Amino acid sequence: MLNRPVSFFVAGAAGAATLTAASAPSPLYPVYQRLWGFSAFTLTVIFAVYVFALLAALLTVGSLSDRVGRRPVASGALVLLALGMLLFTIAGGSGGLMAARIAQGFAVGAATGTFTAMIMDSAPSPRLGSIVSSAVPSLGIAIGAVLAGALVEFAPLPRQLVFWILAVVYLVLAALVWLIPERARPASTSRESIWRSLLPSAGLPPATRPAFFALVPSIGATWALAGLYLSLGSSVLGTVLDVHSHFVVGIVLGVFFTAGVSGAVGSTVVPPQLREWFGYGTLTVGVLVTIAATLMSELPLYVVGSVVAGFGFGAAFRFAVNALGEAAPVAQRGEVFATMYIVSYLAFSVPALAAGLAVERFGLEPTTVAYGALEVALVLIAMVAGIVRARRRISENELRPGAASMLVLRTPNMPRQTTHDIECGRPTDR
């Protein structure tokens, strides 16, 4: 078995690697369109079937690791992900791409909550666990975009090599995760409870629900923006910003998600009471800059906006993961994080699919600008939800028994009794 630091590293590497598959096809989408002649809407459907398969996995096997342990679920998901990569190498049209994306999506859905829980379980401290678990999605997506862009532009077998490489990586990681000790004891191992857990469901422990629902607008805002970059980002770069190098497309897409890693780490130096607002503020500014860059067809400004927006993405998502990690019981973290990713990927896919339809009717540039405006609106809603959550927390603190005991109601004839007397249980002096 691996010791705790090595286990933490392997869990983080595997978590990042699963999300690498999400972005690896993105620089190839324009190639597929030219090769097989499908529309922008078909492109977004290919993107969306991945998410729907992922959601199906989250609803069925998303919390399975709480029942049978993290290792079997993590290893099985990685093997299935390797199979999805092989399906990409033999795809001969949009149907083949959809089949590959479905296998890929189900595997990532099974792995996402499991690896987040595994990272939190093996982390040396909760703080480091929340930083890494919120950073690995952005890191994995950035690696996938840059690696695919470089191989498509410069390497032989441009449509296959990246998927062969990733398939090998997933098989190696599938073996390594078996060496990570189980930190959380499975909630139940009976056959009946395991089958029951596979019924489509999403759940949250009662104690976690208030924090979760308050964070839904924030999670939606961050992942809706990520969906825009991965579904239509390469088309925006090629059509609106006149970028024709696949490597440059991969770099620009990777910049957003690399900045997300920096945001997750960099937000830790911000005072705790300001971290949420720091994430929302940078996210809003970044989106507004990218909207302006799109309207002016200015690539350098678009890159600057992507950096700022990506930093906000990482900071805001790290805040959400940290808050849920603190609120979730250890034995139910798989369920909590699986439910979190259900919300994340709905936000990731549904707006992007709608944008694909809008492109057919209104064009790419107007749709991108409208999508950016929707993103700003989501961030504003998240800010309002944050204010409400903060006020509710203050009210709850004031109503706690310890705080209530500090309040003494006195009538004119009531003898004075000190707070110290009350806390010590002393009678009133007569």
C-alpha cells in the first residue's frame, strides 16, 4: 500500500487525468467538422451526449464508492475511460464520436465524485484537500487541450495519437489506485444496499443541504463558462478571431483552465471572508473582457479575458468545494460530491447545447456575446445567494444556546445576575 503523501499524489493525478479526456477532443472538433461535414448543432450534440452519459453515471454509480470503497469504482472507471479513448481512434463519423463520448462520459461520471472524495480522504489537511480537489478539474482540462492541440499540429496520426497516449495513462492509473488505502469505511456492503444505491438518485445528508443549495448558483456560473470554452471555444477562435493553428487553439483553451488552477491556489492568500467575492469579481471582469474582445476580434484581449475569467473560475469553485467538504460527513463525501457534479455538468451542458441551436439561427458571434451576458447574470445571482447565506449564518450564530445565554431579560424588580453567574449555574443573590 502507498503511504499517505504518495496516495494523495496518485489520487490527485488520477483526478486530473480523468478530466483530461473532457478537453482532448476540443481542438479536433474543427477537423472533424471539415472531414465529415456536420453542423455546429451536431457538434454541440456530440459535446452534450458526453454530459448526459456523465449525469447518468452520477445518478447511478456516483455514490457507489461510499458502499464498496473508493478503489474498485476508481479503477473500473479508468478502464472504461481507456476504452472510450480507443473508440475515438476508430471513429469514422459523428456516430462513432458520439459512441466514444458516451463511454467517456459515463467513465468520468463514475470517477469524478469518487476521486474528489479520495483526494479529500488522503489529503494531509482539509485545506490542502480542498485546494487540490478544486484545482484538478482545471488542470486536467488544460493538459488535455494543450496536449491535443500540440499533437494535432505537429505529430503523426493527428486524430489518433492523443487518444492512444491517454488510454495507456488510464490503464496505468487503474493499477495504481488499487494501492491507495481506503480511508473511509464503506457505509454498507450488503448486496441489497449496493443494488439499491444503483437506482437513479441524487441525495444529500440533511446537515449538508443548506450549504449545498446556497452554492448552486456559484457552481452553475463557473461550469456554464467552462462549457462555453469546451463546446464553442475552438469555433470562436477559428471563425471570429481567425486562429488557424490547432496548437494555438489548444493553448488559448488551456490558458483559461490553467488560470483556473492558479485561481484555486491563489485564492488561499485572500482573507477567508473575501474569498467568495474575489472569485465572483474576477469571473465577472474576465467574462466582460472576453465579450469585448469577441466584438472587436482582438485575440490578445481575448487571452487576457480568459486568464482573468479562468482565475475567477478556479477561485469560486475552490470556495464551493471547500464549503461542501467541511459540511459533508466523511462517509458520505462520495454522494455529496457526486451530487455537486450533477449540478456542475448540467450547467456545463444545457447552456452549451442551447448555444449550438442559437448559432444555427443567429450566428456564432451574437450567440457568444449572449452567452457571456447570461454568465454575468448567473454570477450576480450567485452574489445575491452569497449575501443571503452570510446573513443567515449570522442569524444562526446569534440564536445558538451559547449566545442566547448571554441575553438576560430583567424587569425593574429582578435582582442583577451576571453572565458569569449564569454560566456557572449560580443562584441570584438575594
